[in-house]
Amino acid sequence: MPAPESLSTERLTLRRPRPADAEVIFRRYASDPRVTRFMAWPTHRSLADTEGFLAFSDAGWERWGAAAYLIIRSEDSLLLGGTGLDFESPVRAETGYVLAHDAWGRGYATEALLAMVALGESLGVQELTAGCHPENARSVHVLEKGGFHLVERRARTSGFPNLEPAMTQDVLAFTRTLRRPDHG
């Protein structure tokens, strides 16, 4: 069952990205080195990079019926960032979030994360995972507020292409169980 292309929370509208969003995504957050510092994807250097992300998102939507969502402030339609679900299987997906610098510290990440938890539950996802750089204390806090639990610190197993050295960074692995399989 495909996910809805648009969701609403108290202050946010989450919606599937469209090709026409490329320029505002690039400008608002994807090209900002402060924002992308701890991301698992490289800072976008050109609009073509952002268009590549949109193609990747569309492929996820086609394959799994859900993928990336843009985070938009409902009161004024300002693009704040992105979130979504990246499926490993029908019952296991990874989530995350990225926010424009001027949207930090206002609870938007937690609100978007909880929307992804609810969406995952509605789609039958049983385990939601997330990765985080150990120095990204704000993101660790958001994941904990979202009910995620630290599973392990993986040494030098995940690349953070915007940090040096990019291939030797540790990652904190978090998980949240959404539904247990029926044993009945």
C-alpha cells in the first residue's frame, strides 16, 4: 500500500518532492555546508546534484510506495528541510532528517521524525533505524526524544563525505521497534 504523498502535523506539511522543487531544495539546505556537515550524502555543488536526489527519491517512491518528503512550514509554506523513509525491506526502513540552518532548534526535526514513525507504523514497518555522527549531539537528542535507542557505535564503518577523513568516521546506530510480528 503506497504512502500518502502529503502528510500534516501540528505545524508542518510533509510532501513528496517534485522536479520543480530542485532550486529551492538546493538553495535552502542541500548546498549549505553547515547543514550538510553530518549528512551521509555530499553537499550539493550544483542544481544537477539536487536533480539527482529527486530522481533517487522518485525511484524509491516507485519501488516502495514511499521515500523522501519535504518538510514545509504550514503557516507560510517555507521549505524547512527533508525527511523520509528509505526501505531495506517491507518491514525495515531507515529514516532521518535535514533542516535548513534557520530552522534549527525549533522542534521541527522531532515533529518530522514522529511523523515518519507514525507513517512507518501505518505501512507495517516493524523496525525503523537511523544513523548519526557521534559529534551531532542535537540529532542524538532528537532521536532519543523520538523513542529511538542507541544500538551501537560502529567504528569507521560509515562515510560522512563532508568530513575529513570522510571514510574513517564512526556512526551511532539507533533503532526503534514499531510493531512486533504476530507470534499467534
